[in-house]
Amino acid sequence: MIFLRLLALNLTAQILVPSAAHLFELPGKISLERDAYFIV
């Protein structure tokens, strides 16, 4: 049972960490020009 909990926690973290990285990156990208935004 503990294996399933650790597996669920691991898989959840693998999904949420990249999403959070994009979210934290957004404020810095908002101020960029249109062309620079798509390059970054």
C-alpha cells in the first residue's frame, strides 16, 4: 500500500513541477515583445 502512495506522489510531482515552472516563468515573459516572447 505504501508503494502505491509513493508512486502516486511521484507521478503527481512529475506532472505538477513542469506546469509550475511555466507558471513562474510567465511574469518575466509578459513584458517581452511579441517576437521575443515566441523565441523564449
